[in-house]
Amino acid sequence: MEQSSKETWMNHEMIIDPLAQEDVEDAYRYFEDLRRGLGTEFLEALSDLLDKIEANPSLFQVVDKDIRRGLIRRFLFAIFYRIID
């Protein structure tokens, strides 16, 4: 089984589930098929969202128990995450 990718940001460690990574890759291909370059714009928007989460993990609303959701409205894509102290 493939291990999760990990990145350390400030005092938090971001762990990205392999299935989530597959979703990102699928979304990239989908948007790139719609219009050349749109997949890259999607990845840039995703990077911006992850930067916001890094800077302020509490920024986005809790949607279920301890699960938070950050949205990329332009691409109708969401990142679901938890803050673990």
C-alpha cells in the first residue's frame, strides 16, 4: 500500500491521503481536457488554498465534528481536513 505524502508546514504536518492525491490528478486531467492550461490554473488555485490552510488552519468552517472544508469555488473542488494538535 502506498504511503501518504507528508509536508511539514510551520508547526503543523500536512498529510495528504493517496486517494486525495488521485482525486487531484483526475481533476487536473479533467480540467486540462476541457481547455489546455486550465489544469495548471486548477493546480495554482489548489496551491493557493493549501497556502491559506497553512497560514491559518482554523480559517475554514467546521462541516462535521472536527472536519473542516476549504473550497476552490471556481473549480467546484473542496479540500477536507482536520487539525490535530
